[in-house]
Amino acid sequence: MTANTLPDLERPAPDRPGRRRASNGRVLAVVLPVAGTLAAVALWWLAVVAFEIQPYLVPTPPEVLRVFAEMPGDLFVEARVTLWETVAGYGISVVGGVLIGALIAGSRTVERAVYPMLVALNAAPKVAIVPLLIVWFGFDSAPKIVMAVLFCFFPITLATAAGLSSTPADLVELTRSLDASRVQTFVKIRFPAALPQIFVGLKVALPLALVGAVVGELFASDAGLGYLISSSGGSGNTALAFACVALLSLMSIVLFYALVAIERVTLPWVRGTTG
């Protein structure tokens, strides 16, 4: 029997274009960000050398790497402080924001009473509140955690309220026809349908939590990466400041993609039902 007449079970499976595209997409998802980062670092290095910028103004990438080599313990100890403040503030905002967002979506009275205060709180300059936080809570982690909450609370609340208020009408009519209670409707229909919108707010708020913690450290702390940036500016050690900024960026990227992974595990049906 020739190769052309082999039964279908004996023939090698064809290489499917869809699998190749998926594999290429995963590779590009890793290669392109790395390539973009390397290109940005190369441009930074080239600009410093070409324009003869002094190291106390803008350090070169090797000088920043030297900071990581000389004081890795100090950097990562301070990074752990900032990470704890960020995660704590973000966790408080998630719990409080989802609860208040649910109350706003469930009651027009609560919405009219609470929404203006939330908008006013979000519009208030956060930096101006730092001195009050120092008076109230001292120089421990509490002011930084509160700053993280102030920065990321509003997006989570707004996304939750918007998601719970946009439940498809046909699903609501279905629950009414089945005589479902409000609790059953919320648990089975409204909250699952709102989760994609809620995760949008969570992803927007996560970097803001890190920003809030660092802002608090810049003005009211003796620990954390924000404190190192503030102290390095006074001593002219810009390489240390750049190293702290790079570490903060890396921390933000890791936290963001960890949240994306949680979203994909929690909502596997979203990618299959959206374009």
C-alpha cells in the first residue's frame, strides 16, 4: 500500500494554522515587550552619551545596574515595605469598593447620597492630605496604606457600580419569570455578568495603589522605595533614584499580570464570548 493510500488513522496529522498562530502569538507576547524595553534602554544610553549629560542629572544604564549590584539587600528590603503597603491598600479598596459599588447599583437613594462625596474625594488633591495623615497616624505604614486606598478606591467603586447597573435586560426578565429572589438574582446573574467590568476597574486601580503608596513614602516615611527616592534626590545620587523607579516599574508589571492571570482563571468564558 503506497503512502497516498494510507488510511486516515495512519497519516500524520496536518499542521493546523490556528495552532501555529497561537504559538507565534505566545512567543511574540514575550519577545516584543523585551525588545521594546531593550530599545528604550539603548535610546536612553545613547542620549546620555551623545548629549554628554552629567551622571548627577541622568545616569547611564550601567551605573543603575551597579546600584543593584552594590546594594541589592537594601533595595529589596525597601521594596518589600512598599509592596506590603500597596497590597494592603489595594485589598482594602477592593473589599470596600465592591461593597459600596454594589450598594450604589442596588439603591438609587444610596447613589444620590454617596456618589457626590465619592466624586469630591476623588477630585481632592491627594498630596495635600499627607500632612493630615501624618498627624493622625504618624510615620508608620498607615498613612501610606491610606494614600493607596485614596488613589485606587474610586475606580473600583465606579467599575463595580457600572457593571452591576448594566445587567442584560433579558437575563433580568428571565430571573423574574423564574420568581428568583433579589439575592439569587445578584449571586447568579448580576454579579457574574458584572465581573468583566469589575476587573477593568481592578486593573486600572492596581498601578494607582502603587503610586499612592510611593507618594505617601515621599512625604511621610523612613522606609520604602519612595523614601529612598526622596533621600537620593537630596544627596544627588540619581542612579539610586533610577534603580528605585526601575524596581517600582517591575513591581507594577508583576502585580498587573498576576491580576490578569487571576482574571483569566476566574472568567474563562469571557475570552470565548467576546471579540
